[in-house]
Amino acid sequence: MALMLPEVPEEIETERLLLRMPLPGDGKKVNAAIRASFDDLQPWLPFARHLPSLEETEINTLEAHVHFLKKEVLRYLIFNKETGGFIGSTGFHGIEWDMPKMEIGYWIDTRQSGFGYMAEAVSALA
């Protein structure tokens, strides 16, 4: 018998934020945030072992879109609802639907730190 996967929202709204699955073309915003935050991200995140090119980030973002649709990894990009500015990324990783269990991961553009955005985003996921 095949496992029926639950419906997963493509967008989640909070008071100040819009969390949505990655879309084609998002790589430019994500790459700019990685570049601005590289020194802070490098010690903690495997994708920040080297400074990615815009093309590498766009490919990664497209792959994240596919993984989301297949419900393998549910990455959400975080945007400020008022300004539309990119804030960071969060989502569910290590998903085991048959258990069910998963982990929440996240990173933030250093320039957006200190405003409580990540706490708000992760709270919405939890």
C-alpha cells in the first residue's frame, strides 16, 4: 500500500512574513543574501563551504522547487510582506513521512538579523 502524503501549503503567512516555496528566478535574491552573510553562514551550513555563483544558486533553488513538489524537502523562502524583501530560508529537512518526523532548518540574511523574523517564521512552521 502506497503512503499518502499530506497536503502541504505552498505559502504560509504570518503577521509580517510570507513564507513560500522556491520558484524559478529566486536564485538572484538568495545569492545576494548568501554573499552578504557568507562569513556568518560558512561555519554552519554545508551550502556555504564556498561562495556560490549566481548560476549555482539558481540551480539549487530550482532543485528545491522540485524537492518541494515531491515533498522530499520543504524549503520555504521568507519575504517581508510589506516590502517584498528577501529575509532568509527555513523549512523541513530529513523528512520521514512514514514515522512521521522531520527537522526544521533555517538561515537568515545577516542584514535582517535582530528583528525577530526567524523566530516568527519557525513558529509558523511549528
